[in-house]
Amino acid sequence: MADKITKVEIVTRKNKFEELKNALNEIGVMGMTVSQVLGCGTQKGDVQYYRGIPMELKLLPKIKVEIVICEVPVEKVIEVAEKVLRTGNIGDGKIFVSDITDVIKVRTGARGKEALLNE
């Protein structure tokens, strides 16, 4: 169980990224992959106006943060993310948690937990 590797994916509003990144750094999460993505959930998009004409946008801009962890407790990562991201409004985002079976560091060939450590 000590060598368990977990991937946490967080999809949320773009304006929450800096606060989320800083909070995760404070608990020891240093490496992350960040992507700008488009998506919609229960809000089904948004209505915005272009030259006075209402246009329904089906996909909203979001940020996707991917973290692979083995040292920091997963529940701590989830707790911190929820604390930072929760506003109580639709669109706060989602957190996906999945187990990783293996990690390979291409440069060295290290596998598993060793591949995640900074050497």
C-alpha cells in the first residue's frame, strides 16, 4: 500500500487556478499538468451576447489540473481542492480520482514511485 500511486484530475473555473495551485503547493504537491479545456456539466453552457444578439455557448472554458501523487495523502489533496474551489454555485467543477498501475520516467527508465521522485 505504501507504493500506491494515484491520479487526481480537477476540472474547474479558470479564475480559481492560482489559488488552487498555491494551496496544493502548501501541502507538498509540486508537480502538475495543467490544460485549458472546454466543457459543460449540469449548467449546459451559458448565454452570452455578441453585438446584442444572445448566443448560447454549449461549452465553457475550464482548467484541468492533473496530479499524480504517492507521498501526499489523496484525501488531503481532495480536502484542499474542495475548500479552495467550492462556492456552492453550479460550475464549481469535478474531482476525479483513479489508481495508476505504473509510471515510467523516460529519461532514466525508473518505474513506479521512483519515477515520480525528483533526483
